[in-house]
Amino acid sequence: MKRRIFTSLLLALLSYPVAADKLARVTLHTLFEEASRAAVVDVESARLVEGGCGVKYTALVVEPLKNATKGMHVTVSDSYLRSAGLRVGKTFVLFEGKDAKCGDIVSHAGYAAFAIESPLLVDYKTAVRIPKSYVELPAGLPLQAGHRRDEDSTEVEWVETTAFLEQWKNKK
């Protein structure tokens, strides 16, 4: 009898549907450690490229975090079905990865480019926009209250820009 119950439970568990359409959450520490380069950048231009590499962005490094220097230009591709959300004229914290086909890319399937803006509908660069479903924040990182009407507040966390960048200062 016990064997029959065990077998039934095992078969029920094995037939349980599992969805693999969402990335596992990653910590900020892991993003930083795995990045080939990390920096605060101002996106200057974008162009569509052939060969499946999507949009290629050129950006100016305004604050280097890892393997970058202030004033250098970087070029990254965003070829994912879910766009990294980079926009010309905006500022981002960018974690780059490498791809054999497209070269420098936005890492973690496009989720490692965080806009620096305001959670309010004003044009201030006061907070870093973090997608909570994909990035796990370290404990104690100060958050900024508020959210935009165009976003789901359960999916986005706003971290104070200064505090966000301070954690990388000694890790260059």
C-alpha cells in the first residue's frame, strides 16, 4: 500500500507542468561579478544592425564601475525579444556581457540595464529603476518611494542613485 501511494505521488509530481519562460532572479553582486564591464552611461545613439544582433547602442561612460574609464565610448547590442529599454538621451547603469556572435551585449538577457531617473513624472536622476522579478536587491539598500503610472509597482523598485553606486566604488 505504501509503495502504491509513493508511486502515485511520484507520478503526480513528475507530471506537474513547469514553465521556463522567466529568468531566475540574479543578485546585483552576481551581475557585477559576471559583467565584462559595468558603468553609468549616457546613451548617445542607436542603430539597427543586420544578422540578428538587434539594436546597437553607443554610450558615453560618465561613471566607471568596472573595466571602464570616464569619457570612453562603449557599444552594446540588445538582441533579446525583451528589449533592455535603453533609450537615446537617457542615463543607465549598464552591466555588459559577451556574446560570440554580437560582441558586447546587455547582460542577463537584457535585464541588466537600469535607468537612472525619477519614480515621479519629473526629469530628475534620483533613483535607479530595478525590475524586482529579475534582480534581487541586497538588504539595507535605501529605496526611494513612489512609482510611475505607467509601471506596475509590484514589479519595480527604485533605489537611491548615490547608494546604488556606492556599493561598487571599492570593487573596480
